[in-house]
Amino acid sequence: MKARKTSYAAAVSTTALLFGIAAAQAQQEPKPTTASTEAPAKETAPTGWIERNLGDALPDAIPKGKINLNVRLRYEHADQFALKPADAFTVRTRFGFTTAPWNGLQAMVEGENTKIIGADVNYNDLLGNNVGHTVVADPELTEVNRVWLSYSRWDTTVKAGRQRIILDGARFIGNVGWRQAEQTYDSVSLVNKSLKDTALTYAYIANVTRVTGVNLDSDSHVINASYSGCKYGKLTGYAYFIETPSAAAAVRNLSSHSYGASFAGGTPVTEDFKAIYHGEFAWQTEGRESLLNYQAEYYHVNAGANCEWFTIKGGHEVLGGDNGTGFFTPLATLAKWNGWADAFLGGTPGGGLRDTYVSATAKLPWNVPLNVTYHHFTSDSGGGGLGEEIDVTLSKKFSKNWSALARYAHFDGTSVGPADRDKFWLQVEFNY
């Protein structure tokens, strides 16, 4: 036992001596300039949830986010029969920020301000000001335009908050982007694209913020499914259950249930020309909250051709009527349909509406598109004339951020149609 202890002590002493000699030599000899052949020590991966998810990735979501800025300066002149002319000189500013995605999460906030330029205000803004003048639906206001939080995973995005919703050309659900303040939705929406060439959309809408800043209470469900795998076009089916509970009968009667399908696309005819086409049918009944009782159909067909410098298209859109009520779409971007003069913006006539139109767009020198559209309106019941309209638009995109537009609309109504009116716009827009 004593010999084993002595041997152990000798081994320790010898080892200590060798380490001491090596250390002394290391202090005297210069360090080698070649890289060490030993592998560097591996960093320990974060193990806790907070370390994994609240480390460097979360702060990066802010500086890597995107700022958006839009400024639109517009002059609008509107003159409707039996009302005083209106002139609106306004500037619309939107400023927002969207974070970069972080673990599937993303957030966005955007403010919007519409300001009247000049002291003379002579237009009806639909908020009770200048009632005797022609309507220009651009009141002076400041609001939160969008604020939402989204989560994306498994080819699905869920978004909650005040958001922009545009479906299928905005004929039923849109943002009314033509007006200075847009229409947005307090909503929970879901978009799934897990099936090839297929998009499934659902949204529950609890509130609609109108272009005048007025809130419309809603208890609506929106369902839309589209398939784009066909080389000739996209097939879409939808069901829109719009409910607008209110003590006011006029608001409750905006409630409607619509079911429909469309097919739209194009196919090459020659090397330079392409045929374009659209076909759609829908059926509508009153909603649960509505005091009305009706069933009305909707169909829309158009066809045309386009090439690099010219497009021509003709179409026929019918909003049927029943029991004194016409097929209507209260959440649509209505300014886009049935003429720029907004003759039917107040709602579809009780006898329905037929819109036969032809539209041509030509690319002028200096890359300036010119669009001319002619509309002929008749009643769906009996086919009596309601009026005709001519719309002309010139636009120019100067750069990635700057664009300008000039537009004119003239509506000539009949004795049983909407009143005659003329509208003219000049605008310059900056978008970043």
C-alpha cells in the first residue's frame, strides 16, 4: 500500500514537471502562424423557447420590415342635373409599416388622411355638408386604415384585424380603391393554397369601414374558391352571406345571400393577338336580417382580343330584379362597374339593370394608354331605356413611383333613368 502511494506521488510529480517544461518552452518560442488543425468548438444551440424564438430573429423583423407611403393629389369636378356643381381639391396620404415575417407571424399598421386643399368647399361629402351640391364621396378625415396580425404555415395564412379584401375584380367584395379613403374590413380571414393551382378563401367580417369613415355593422361570411390549373382560364365559385344588422331598415336591407361561379381567361389566336373572355352567373336572395323578399339572378359575359398596343372588348352585364328589388352588391367596388359617372351608385333599380358596353384601349406614343368605354343601360324588366354613358381615361406612368391620370365621364339619362351628370378628374400619385 505504501509502495502504491509512492508510485502515484512520483507519477504526479513527473507529470507536473513535464507540464512546467512545456509551459516554459511555450513562453520562449514564437507562436506558429499556421492555422490550428483542431476543429473549433461548436456553439451550443439555444435550447429554451425564449432563446430559440426571441433571440436575434425577433429584432430583425423590425429593421427588415417595409415602409409604404402613398400620396394622391386629385381635383374632381362633378355636375349633376338639378344640383349645384361641385369641385373637390383633395390630397390623400397613407403611411404604413409591415414587419418582415418572423416564425410565420407578420404585422402591419397603416394610417390614412384625406385633406381638403383650399378654403372654398362646395361639394356634398355624404356626411351632411353642402347637401345641395353634387356628391363627391371624399370627406376630410383621418383614420387607421389597416392594422392586422397574420400567421402563415402549411400553405395557409390567417389574418386578423382591419384589412383590405378584394375578390374577383371586386364585383362583390372590394376596397373601393378609386375613392380617396378606401373601404376596409374588420375581419378574420383565411387563405389556403395547399392544393395545386387552388386558392380557398374564407373571411368573417364583423365591421365595414366605408369610404366616408362611417362604420357598417356586419355579421357576414365570405367563401371563395378558385382553380387556375386550366390553360384556358380560371374557374371560381363563391358564396357570400352578407348580413348587416341594424335598427334602420335601409341598412338591414343591405343583407343578401349570393351564390355564383365564373370562368375567365384568354388564349392565343395568332402570334400577336390573344382572345380574352369572361362568363359568370350568380343567384341572390334576401339575407337573414333583410326585411325584403326577392330572388334575383346575375350574369355577365364579355369577349374581346388584345395585342401589345391595343385591346377591344364587348360585354353584357345583367343585374336582375324581382318584387321591386334589384340584384345588388353593397360591398363591391361599385365605381369600377356600370360607368364612371356613378349613375347607379345608389343601388340597382327595382326592375334590374342591363349594361351593354364596348371598351377599347390603345397605347399612344410615349407609352400613354387611352381607354374609351361606351355603356347602354336598360331596365331588366321590360327593357326600357335608362341612359347611356361615355367614359374616357388617359394615364401615364412616369417611373416606378410616379403616375398621372385624367378622366372624363358623361351620363345622359332618360326620363325614367338617373339624372344627367358630368364628371372630370385630374390626379397625380406617388406610391412607395
